[in-house]
Amino acid sequence: MFANLNRRALLAALAVAAPLLGTSAVAQQAWPTRPVRLILPFGPASGADIGARLLAEKLQPLWGQPVVVEGKPGGDGLLSINSVVNAKDDHTFFFGPTSAYVVHPYVHENLSYDPEKDLTPIAGVAHVQIAIAVPTKLGLNTLKDFIDYARKNQDKVSYGVAPGFSEFVFDGFKREQGLNIPKVPYRDITTSPADIGEGRLQLGMMSYAAMRATEELGTIKVLAMNSVKRSEIAPNTPSVVEAGFPSLVASPVLGMLGHRDLPLALRQKIARDIIEVMKDPQIRERLNLSGQPAAPMNVEEFTKAVTEQHAQVARIAKLLDIPRKK
């Protein structure tokens, strides 16, 4: 009798729980239920834009919803980041390099968000290759050549640099080398290679993806890649370490992040989908051609990469005696 009662109680419990379990499963499978937005801190033709559009093309049929890529350059990346953080939406994501936000606590007073708490990593996509270029007509071939030129012509030299980590690193380099040259502010740094080619700007430091087309025209000369070793995508160009300037090493990771309350299960699902579509050799090839070697990472791997980038920035800030403002 007790066995029958226990059996009836178990069946009754399962009957109650089954609809709830089914609802949960359906809810997870139903995402996305509307268009997915990827918000970028840069404009068209940037490395982030190229990567986002490559993924959007493959994720859209997989997800059954439009995947919209929106560039919101300006404000040192804050326009794009705040739109994601403030939306608190599981269909709106930040897509860009770690360099776009890891230095914010050291360069902005009264920062409206906390980069280490309000943005949660989802998936890594590629290693962003940063490069340093000068106008070809200057006739400079090495970083040392530029330093010598800048010291003799400081009143004629200006530079442009990608906001965030690259700018932070270059500021340290300027101090190290005793260079007193002005920065030209750009709302969208990806437009600066044309100015370098025309000689209106004497040096630029940004993603190689943004420089590559202008380099192929022959109007700019890439002096070095901001990496420890030579990059496979630019085998004839020395790394900054080879050139003798290790303080210029910068290796951001391109990836997707969401707001702080995004459920782990959803983050893992999105990461799995991104890693799956990145098995397509076309995506990997086009990322490499754009100057961003493919590096698909799951939630845990990308979280580790972002944490290491924050730690690197903290070490640089300490060396430069730059206090954390938030």
C-alpha cells in the first residue's frame, strides 16, 4: 500500500513539474525572439565592423532573427558601451576589442559604468593586430627612424591613435622617449590612415585592419606590429619587441560582451553558436585577411583573456603613476 502511495505521489509531482520544465526548455530554445543588436565602438571598415558582419551573416540563419551591426563611434567607446549597459537587454551586445574599455577607469572621471563588473564576457573572436604607420613620403623605415625624426621636428609632428588601450600604451611610450608631440583627436580613428597617407598626420597607431587598404596603396609605411613576435599576417614587418621597444606591446582581443545580469546559460549558448559558425574556413580566412587572426574562445577562455588585459593595464598604470579614478 505504501509503495502504491509513494508511486502515486511521485507521478503527481512529475505531472506538476513537467509543464514547468517544458516551459524552461522552450524559453531557452526560443532565444532570440527579436533582432539581435551588436553595438560597436568604431565605424565601417574597422576591424570590429568586419568581424561583426562576418559573424552576423552566419548567425542570422542559425538564430532565425536579424543580427544588426550598429557602429557608435565617439566618446572613447563610451557611447557604444553605455548603450549596452543601460539597455540591460539580452538582445543587445557590445562587440569590440578589449582595448576599447579596459583603460576607462584610469582615464575618465565619474565613469558611468564599471568595466570589470558591468560588462560580462561572452565569446572571444580574434586577436586584434595593432600596427604603427607613417607617411611613406617621410622616408622612415624603422621606429628608431621615427623617434629621431620626431625629436628633431617636434613642432611638425602629430599623431593619431585608437582610443583606449592603444592610446594608454602610446602615452607611456612618449614619456619613455621624451617626445612632446600632440595627439589629433578623431571621432572615428579608422578614417585617419588617409590623413597619414597625405602627410597631414605623421604617425598612426591602430588596428592593422584599418590600415591595410591604405598600406596596399603605398601611401603609408607600417613600421612595426605591436606584438611580441612577428605576426603571421605581416611576416615582413618586425614586432615592436624586435624593433627594441617592448613597452609598445599591445594585444587586444576582439569579442562579444553583454550586461552584467546576462544569464550564464545564455552566454554559453551564444558562445557555442559563435564557435560553431567560426568553424567555417571562409570566416577564418576573411578575419586573417582583415588583420585579425581568428581566435574563438568560450565564456571561460574569453573571461580569462579580459581579466589578463585588465591586469596588464593596472601594471602599466602603476608604472606610469596613473591612479585609478574609479
